[in-house]
Amino acid sequence: MEYQKSGERIKDYVSRMRMHNMVANLPREQLWECLITGLQADICEYMKPVNKDSLDLAPARPEMCFQAIINAGMEVENEKQHEQWMQNQRKLKEQTAAAAKGRKPEHKPEHKSSTDKKQEAPKPAGI
């Protein structure tokens, strides 16, 4: 029994399973069971509503088994990438806003007239 490793892309998992099946030559139903059992939980959860007949019913041909797993896995991977991209965009927006608040606007120093100068307190005599 082979399992999809943490962080392993679906295409790599299916490729590995195809190689194993070239040797094992499992019947379609058993191949499907092995593929489903070895998947990461989030892909199985995604497949439940997609595969209306349930995950127990194997596709008609072995290649269809592999393709169904790839399709579902790619959807989940793409969704995760999109979520990560959105999270990065939010962080970037927050960092940009924080940097803008902390930054003083650039301006040229103004020439002050003698009346605009801050008056200094008088110094005590003898010091």
C-alpha cells in the first residue's frame, strides 16, 4: 500500500502508483481502492460531492481511475495555491498600508520668515 506523502503533488503520486500497477496489474476495483485509500484527506473530501456514486464505485477503466484522481487532486492543489496567493496579497496590502502610515510625506523645507521663527526663552543674566 502506498500513500500520498505530505506535500507530494498529485501527479507525482499518480505517476508512482502507475509504476507500481505496471508490476501489480491490479483489477480496476482494487486499483481504485488503493488510489483512494492512499490519497490525502483533503482530496478525498473534495471527491465525495464530485463523484455522485460515492468513492466506492471505480471508473470504467484503469486509466480513468488515474485521471479521476489527477483531476480532483489538481483542483485541490489549485485551490490551495489560490488561497495562498490571496493570503499573500492581503499581507502585501497590509504591509503597504502600514508602511504608508509610518512614512512622512516628502516635501521641500519651507523658508521661514523672521516672524515665523519660534521665539527662544530669554536667558537669565550672568549665565
